[in-house]
Amino acid sequence: MDSKKLKSALQGIIEKDMVFGAPGSQWKHLILIKAENFTEVMGTLRQEESFCFDHLECITCHEEEKKLVLSWFLESTRDHEKMIVRVKMPLDKECEIPTALPLWPAAEGFENEIEILFGVAFSGRAKSNLSGVRFEPIVSGYPLRKNFIYPSGKDQSQ
């Protein structure tokens, strides 16, 4: 994928665009965007004929420097190209981002998992159906956040 084409289509929205991967590797771009631009960027990447990222491989989340970092791994099966779209959200306020479900139905399971384990709310979708998820009830908190206190009294940062 041409960086100029990407930057032109998403002018002023991409905070950072990194091209990486070994020669011949499919991982070409990682773009960093703001949460408020999520719907526009993802809609463009999915629906714009020049991109056609029609497959969502996965959504991941991790905590870094007092921020939650969400990454959507996308693939264009037509062009055999891959991209990572990343959003960083500060932990000092409620973490909420629009759902990717209307664009990629496969997002549902990933979003459910991230909601349970990290506390990220995905707006624009029905309440999560967590009936298939089995884990011990948690009094408060989100188990994969660094500040989570385990029942034993230890937090993850120790």
C-alpha cells in the first residue's frame, strides 16, 4: 500500500504512520489515530474501494504508560495487504470507543473479551452476551489492568 494514498485519504487524521516488516512481509503499516476519529478511519479502510480491508484478524489491548492501547489487525484479502490501526486512551477517564461490529462481525468476541478484561466500553452495540465466558466473579476492577488487585491482595505491578 502506498503511504501517500493512505495519508491523502485520511489527511489530518493519522497521528503517526509507521511502515515496517521484513522484505516480503505483509505487515506494512501501523497507524495511530485518536478515538474520536475511529469511525471515519475504519469506515474508510473497510468501505473505500482503494483500500478494501475486508477482514478483521483480531483486536488486542494492553496497558502502557498509564494508557490502554487497542490495536485492530486488518487484512485486505483482495490486495493481500495488512494493517494495524492503533488507538491510545488515557486511563484517568472512562475508556469508550465505537464498536467495529457493523464493519466486521468478527469484532464481537474480541470486543466482549476486552470489555471484561480491560473495561473498555464499545458504544453502538447491544450489551455484551457474556453467557459463554467462564471465570470467577470479580468484585471490582478489570483483571488485565496493571492496577488490578487479585483476591490474594497482590497487584500486577508487583
